[in-house]
Amino acid sequence: MKELLAQQVGLAVALAGLAALVLLVLLFVSARRRSARKQQPVARPAIAAAPAAPTLKAKVAPAALLAAIHEAEAMGQRDRLPGLYLSLAQCRFEAGDSSEAEELLRKCILGAGAARHKATHAKARLALGDLAHAGGDPTTACEHWQIARALFHELRQVEDHSEAEQRMLRNGCPTDWVLTDF
């Protein structure tokens, strides 16, 4: 009986040793892969030019949009403002005023966040990303595009999500970021 018990203890020790050896090999392989990734330059596609214009579509005259914005502000209709800011931003961009378009897009984002207009927020983020990229700031562009992509994912807008992700990949943005402080 003692011999049988000694064999089983020996077998258990051998199995534990084998398990520890397998674990060490796995950790070693994992560490080597991480080390190899850090040492190799990341193959990124050439940065493609951003679209000529943000992804917004303006359909109303700027004067009418401005009047609607003033009316909505005067009447406290904050839910209407994000969409109006987005449309006016497109008009300003088409007129060649990128700085005012950018300011309007930022207002749109703030208003859309407060009013929970996630689709409008995402469209404004895409446009801000395009403006940042055109202005030579790919990091900020990638941040805006990633936030837009996350919002489209949340809204289950598959085509818009895919478009945002393709934009990120085309321009060398990491697609696995975890953003904070936004």
C-alpha cells in the first residue's frame, strides 16, 4: 500500500513539474513575441490623404441655419442645436472657413453629448478628425476617428463603423487604443 501511495505521490509531483514546465515555456514564448513586436518597426500603410471635405452633408443655406440656431438658443431648444451646428459647420467648411467649421463641430460635440445624440456626435468626430488630419495632426485625427468608430459600434451602425475603421487603418491609426480623459 505504501508503495502504491509513493508511486501516486511521485506521479503527482511529476505532473506538477510538467505543468510548471509548460507554463514557463508559454511565458517564455509570450515574452519573446512581445519583445519581437517592440523591436520590429510597425509596418504601417502610407498615410493616405484625408478626404477633401469632412463627411458632413449640408442641405440648407447658411443664413437659414444661423437663424435656426439663434431661434433654438433663444427658445432653449438645446436638442436641436447639435444637428444645426453640424450642418452649419459643413457650410463654413465649404466656404473655406475651416477654423469656424472646427469651432462649430466642437459645439456640436458638446451639445450632442449632453443631448445624447450619439450619431450626430460621431459624425462631428469624423469631420474633426478629417480637419485635424488635413492640418497635419494625425494623432488627434486618430483619436477623433476612434471615438466616432466606438459610437457607431454602440449604435450598431455597421457601415459607418466600418468606414471609420477603414479610415483609421488607411491612415495608420492603432485600432486597439483605450482612450481616457475625453
